[in-house]
Amino acid sequence: MLLVSLLPAIYLKPADSPILCSIDSTRTADALVWEITLTNTSDKRVDVESASLSLGVDTYMDKYPEWLDKFFPTFLYCERTHFYGYLQSPSGKILALASPDPIASWHLDYNISYEDPPGYPFWGHRIEDVKLDLLHCLPLPKHHPQTLSGLNPRQTITWTIYLKELDNLGQFACETSKMAGIPVIELEKTSYEPREKFSYKVHGEGVKVRARVSALKGSHKITATDKYGHKTTATVHIRRPWSKAITGARKAALRYKQHAGSHIETSYGFYSAFLAAKYFPDPEKDKQLVTRFDYLLNLQVDTVDAHPLIYESRIQNTAGIIGMLTDKYEAYGDMKDLRLASRLCDWLIDFSQAPDGAFMNGETVYTSVIYIAKSVMELAQAEEHSRDSSMIMDSYRHMTAAGKAVDQLVRARGDFNTEGEITFEDGMVSCSALQMGQLALLTGDPAKRALYTREMLRLLGEHDCLTQNFVPDARRRGGTLRFWEAQYDVMLIPNMISSPHGWSAWRAYATYYAYLLTGEEKWLRQTFDAADAFAQLIDGRTGELRWAFVVDPYVRGVQADEPIEGSSKDSLLSGNPNPACYPNHEKVLGECYVPMVSDYQTVNVCDNDVHEAFKFIAEAVLTRAFILERPDGSIGAYNCKVRRRGKTLIVKADEKQIKELSVNLKSDYEVRFSGNISSL
């Protein structure tokens, strides 16, 4: 039914270009085929900004439950010789599209949410249209066609585009290759250890593959060329030590200054700071960061009566401070930090928890705005294991409150609230899923554990449409598809997909918990792919931290990229400054990392939210190795090496700080490991 309803259209920029357009549509047994023809009717070469094909697919997600059947442009990919991709709905429907002809680029039309001040828009959380740019001006990423910026005199070009509905993503690579006659590389995973053999499938006719296993850390290319000359590329990454990621993030927390105000993410670097101090003490750096934290804490919190001094309705700020105080306590052992976190949590519960369990900001459920219940559970665990036995009742009280909040999310069945414009929102869904998974691991009730696990897995399935689960690029694998953060984080407009972004870690928490709850290796692969993509946000050559990776191939925007006078990094900062209201510069960017700005920008910017990615790395993969037995009897190993001697497995951790081993075996093995061993 979807294919029947599509109404494609061509849009030219500039609109008065002397280019004649036509679209012919036919049907095969199971696919829709479009033939698009562009003709230059003049005797002069015509260069355009773009000649774009609108697919006519409804992507506007604004209401539950209707958004479950809307399509998100999950994966769109240009090669120099062809194009392929898919759109996916939360309900799991897949629309595959491909062309054996080179397509210059693609772009998304994003909505405008509001203006502040009047006449200066902030961009919204919804996608109005998906367009394939048959022609497009340069610059474009290197793997895109580089000669499709216009038409020569009287030139005609025809593109054939195939569209097909699929039942699941597992069909995509094979069906797309057959449908369009192009090679498709299907990567089992993108993150590898040194000397580990690359694992992938290549679909296509007469394909020749070039790939070289290497011990060198960094990115490595796989190339597949079919008998028709179509060339497809993919990259995998041999990861660097996790310890370098965490210590690099701590160093960045000093360079890109943390500050206080209306948004907790402006000081998210303290998570990296305290987690690094816990495992890799560095007295000089740690002292500087603790001094900065204590200074900012006193600007925001009454530490005597334990309540926020500013923006009390933004309860995610208080929850974040609770989380940071908990990590600070675990790094340094100062009970004053834990007791303050405990009292702030009591305030949070009294101030914001509704009778149904939800944590509220006014009339809006905020439980899944930066995972408030997770922060409460982290505190409760620290209280339970603290040296002060009097905090056992605090732990019980706080865990009970978190449980009530998660139960409300379970009852909501996906009809969630979030901060800002309502949509099928990345963080709203992933934060709900991760909090269910975390509580499932902590509860002693088997029935509740099963319920939380089941609902978490359902949400992860819906969230697949917002996740780069297929992309053949190790920089992006596991990133979630956000597109409204640049304006707030790095003062760059308009919208652009930032993936991975710090908030991509929220799904990664959920996949990590999903593995611990189910033992299914696919969740562990997704966890490690995402963690490695996050670690690459630190440049492996220079050590510089980048804010996020921009997926869109071409964005013409403006950035307020000079210090703005009128505020100080040492004062309280607030609001969302509109980049267009300040001195700015035009920039063209695409498929690239975007630098941090908080090392020089003095107004409220939120680029330190990137540290959520490193918080996740510390909690999930920094100190734990994993072994598992696959259906064929082979042993899978993550963060370790395994030698088998008869019925004994000898496990050696890849890094010194890895002291825990997660064991997921069906056969009767003796496991030898120098640290702590746990089983699924």
C-alpha cells in the first residue's frame, strides 16, 4: 500500500533553471521503479545548487500512536557509482531504495519549532521531507560522485530508482543488491581488536573484494567491486585502549571548561573527571577538576539545606548533580558527597514525584529526560554499599522511588513525554528502555525482571529506526539519529544529524543491559560498536575531543564561532543563545566531526554533553571482559583473549584495569581469570 501512495516530485534550486524534468513509474512483481530524466534545454552549461527528488514518504512524527507507522530516513548512502539506503518505521516496516546510477547527494527538510527572538528560528524535532539530490553542488564527501553539479549544453541524464518494502532489516543487504544490481557490504560488526579477523558478507554479482587484516589501530577499508563496475566501500576500526578514552576525556574536561547554569550538560565533563579519577588517579588534574566542581556546585545548590538554588523545575539538573556527587564519592570516598546526594534526592522526590510514580516538570513527565530514575538508582546502589550502615534505609527509599517511576514508564507503553517538541524522540525512547533494563538487573522479583526486560526489548526494537545499525562506517555505527542539537551545543544552525552524539550513549546503556539480561550476542556487538564509535570522538592522532559527527553530506550553515562578550565562564549561564543573533560565519560541512566550542565560548553552550559517551564507556566496557559460547561451540571474547585447554578456558584481559569477567557459557568449562568472575 505504501508504494502505491507515493507521489514523487522534482525540485530545482534555483527554480528557474532551464532543466526539463520527467518521472516515469512502473511496477515489477515486488518493487516500484522510477525513471527520472533531467534535460538541459539550453545551449549553455547549467550548474545548480541542487536538483532533488522528493520521495513523497510521510516522515512527520508528531503524535502517538500514529508515529509508530511513520518512516524515518535511517540510512541513506551515496557511492560514486550508485546509491542505496532504507527508511524504517518504529513498527518495524522497511522501505529499501537503491539506484545503479550515481546520485550526487541527499538531504532532509527539517521543521522550524519556534522563534526566539521573533524572526530568528530555532529548528524543530521533526522531518518534513526526504530528498535525493540527483544533482548537487560541491563540496561533497569523497565517496559521493564529484561530477554531478550540473548539466552540459543539451545534456540528458536518466536515473533508475528501485523501491521495495521489506519485512525486516536482515533482508536489506541481499534484497537491495538483487533489486538494483549493486554490491552491498554487510558488516557483522565494526569494532575489532588488533589481529582479529574481519567478518562481513558481500552481496552482488562477480564481486571482487579487497580487505587486509591488520594489527594497526585505526580505520581500515573494505572495497567490493562488481562486474558492472559498481564500487562499494566500508570501514572497520581496530580500537584503542579504553583507558586512553577515559583519561583523554578527563583531559578534555579541563580544556573545555565546565560551567553552571540552566543546563546540566554544560558540566557533564565531571562525569569523565570522577570516573577517570576512580580508575586512573592523576593528582594534579584531579585536584583542578574537584576545585572547579566544588565552586560550581555552590553556585547551584544550597549545600546546607540540600536544594537547588536555580532552575528547580529543571529536575534533570538536580538528578545530574546527584549522579556526579555519587561518582565523586566513589572516586574519593568522602561521605559528605554521598550524604549531600542523598538529601538532594529526597528533595527531588518530594518536589517532583507524582502519585503514579512519574518524575514531573510541571505537567510533563520528565523521568526520561536525561534518565532521572537511573541517577536515583546509581545513588541507591552507592548508599547500599557505603561504609555508613545508616544509609541502608536511604537506599531502600530511593530505590523504591525509582521503581515507581519505571513502573509508570512501563504502563505508558511508549506514550511518553519529553523536553521540547513532542515526537518519536531518540532520548525519550532510549532513556525509558535503559531505565527498565537497569531496574530489571537490580530487582529480586523474577516476574518484574521479565516484565522490564520484555518492555525494554520492545522499545529497543522500535528505536532501531533511529539507530545506525547497518551503516558501513565505523565512525558512525551505533550512533542514534538526533538532528536538533547543534544549535544548542555548538551554536551552529540549521539542523543536522549529529550521530554519534553524547546522547547516543542512552541507547548503548540499553543494549548493554539487554546483553546482561538475555545473553544474546547481538546486543554485546551493538554495545561495543557504539562504544568504539564514541571513543573515536577523541582524535586518535591529536587527542582532541570532538563534539559529534555530522551525518548529513552537505550542510550550509552559520556558526557563532567567536567569543561573545557579556558573560563569564565563572558565572551562571542560562538560556539558548540563537547563533544568528551574534557575529557568525557561514560554513559548509558534511560527514565530518565538529570541534568543541566551550574552550572559547563564554555564553551558554552544551557541547560538554559529549561526556555522556565516556560515562557509558566507563560503566559498560572499561573494567569488564566478556566471554560467551556461540551456537556452533566457538568462544566469543570481548576485551580479552581466550585459550582453550581441554575443558579449561584461560582468559587474559586486554587492559590492566579490566578486573571483572562476564561468563555466558552453556558447556561445562573451568574458567581461569585473575579478577572477579560473574555469570549471566
